[in-house]
Amino acid sequence: MAVFKCKKCGYIKEGRCKPKKCPECNEQNSFERVDSEKKG
């Protein structure tokens, strides 16, 4: 699974696909993938 973060409000969403709209701030196309999955 990938982790995505809203560039506007910081909302974190886990999933396979990048969200189109933030459920917190309603910003369109504001998500970027972040590398928070650390395995080891």
C-alpha cells in the first residue's frame, strides 16, 4: 500500500490509488505520495 499526503492540509490517506479530492479540505489533486512505509 502507498501513503498519500495532502499538500494543503496534511491529511494522510493509505491506499493503492492517489485520491482525487481531499476529504478534509476538499482540495482537488492535492495529494503527493510519501514514503512512510519502513520495513526491516
